[in-house]
Amino acid sequence: MLRILKSLSRKMLSSFFGRKEEIRIGFYGPPNAGKTSLANRICKDWTGAEIGQVSKVPHETRHVQFKEKVEINYKGKTLTFKIVDTPGIATKIDYEDFLHFGVKKGAAKKRAKEATQGIIESIQWLEDMEAVVVVLDASENPYSQVNITIIGNLVARKIPLLLVANKIDLKKAEIKKVQAAFPEYPVVGISAKEGLHMDEFYEALFALAKKV
Amino acid sequence: MKKNTLKGLSLQVIPFSEIENLSISERVKKLLTLVVAQKIVIIQGRLRPEEEARLIEDTMAMVDHIKNFKGMELAVIEPDMKDKDLWTKVRYGIAKRLVGESSALTIIGPCSLVREIKRDPKKIELLLTN
């Protein structure tokens, strides 16, 4: 309730004082889709510093992390963003899954506990976003209920969204499958790790910002 | 409510009418109680997006507090309207607004029983753990 009131008062203040100082943009998606890799790529491109650590072990990001005043220039236009990188959303957490990545039992249990809290945090932060970039792994089946739930919640809250089909450098990647799964939304295929098609991403990001 | 038991595998079929008048909290609590009790729940209809999000939130809170509960698998299958003519889409849209999404099916199962629910637009495949 408090969060809704805070968000409402912020919206009223920004409309009263005219142009927004910065746009709060959330990076959402399932675990290991490359949300932090993309946030890092953007932050490094425009501020010189990364936002968080990345890892092959799922649920590396277990707390919401921010980078404020990220000023992006694209084709002569400038926009300032607050980048909000969120923990991956999942419906199950099993500490034993982390053991396969060589994580010790104690650390795996701690990671699982933090990951459950991170998922709750991610969902609660949805309300505060002005626009969202949904990052999906283009080499995975896009018809997962988590993806559908995230997108459904954004639509229900009238939050503009952009779909990013990440990891297009992988052989198994299929952007068309992502487009076919969500034909109503713009999809940009990129590789955050390799920096592929970032121009197209920034163009889509500016188009997304216009909808805020 | 119909209940079928097959060698330890319990399926619980819930008509939408049974949960339609419940609040979000009551609805999610009812579903999670069944999932924690190792039942695979099949709901006629679908939850609203905010209810699905709440279901994930409460599931995570339970993973933290209930020993050996590691979460759930969730999937919704809806009629494919992509290639239907405009009139069919309009009729479906009106029906959806009037009586809710009763033509959809929602499947929720504990991940200790349901390893994966493979979903593509036309079918749902339930992969159970050994």
C-alpha cells in the first residue's frame, strides 16, 4: 500500500514539474537470461562502471541493484535512466541445482535462501517501474509461464515493455521463436556478452522511453 | 470437486466457480495448500496476472519456511486464437469479459512431483519425477 502511494505521489510530482529527470527502467526475466550482462553493457558503455557480477551459476543477482543517472546519447538525443537490475524470477528453487556448478552445500543453501527473497523483491519492485526491458534467453523455449506471468503483469499495470532476445551468438538461438511467442511486442535480438546489435537495442530503448 | 488417486499421484480438479468468489489471498492460499500437500491441481480457467505473481511470491516465502518444499511448476493453456477469423476473436473476447477465461486450463504441481511442464501454444506436457 505504502509502495503504491509512493509511486502515485512520484508520478503526480513529475507531471506537475514537467519533464522527468530520469526514467526508471527495470530489467526483468528468468534466471540466467543475461539481465545483468545487458545492464553491465549499458552502464559500462555510458558510465564506465558495471552494475553487478555475472556468473554461469543461476541466481547470481539476488538483490535488486541500481545505477542512477545513466545518460545515453543516441543519434543526437539524450535520455537519462535509472537502471534497475532485478533478480531472475522463477517458480522453484532447489539448492541441489547449485551443487552441479561446484558450489559447496552450505553456500548453495545460503544462495537458495537469498534467491527466494530476491524473487519476492523483484515482484514487489514491478510497481515502481516506468518501463521494463524483459530479457529472454533466445536459445531457450520462450513459452515458459514465468515469461508469460511477467509480461501479463506489465500489461495489467500498463507499464511499457521491450522484449530482448539475448544470446543470439549461440547456435541454438532463435529470435523468430521469441517473436512468434509474443507477436504483440517489439523484440530486439542482441548478444549482451558480445555486444552484438546494441545499436538496434538503443533505438528500441529510446522508442520505449517515448511511451513513458 | 473431483479427486482421482492413482498410485500415489493425486490430481485435484477445481472448477473455476469454486474459487471465483475468493479474494486473491484466499485463492492463492487454497492453491498452495494443495500443492504443499503434494497434489497436482488442475483449474478450469486461469488466474489473473497479479494472482500468478502473488502465487510465485507466496511460493517463494513457503520454500523458505517449509522443509523439503522447493517450489512449483505452473502452466496455462488457452485456445489458440491466432488463425481464427475476426468474428470468432470478438465472440471469444466478449465471453472472456463476461464469464472470465473459463476456456483456459491452469496446471500447478509441486516441483518434487512435476519436473517440468513443457508448453507450446497447442499442447502441454507434464514431465513427472521418477
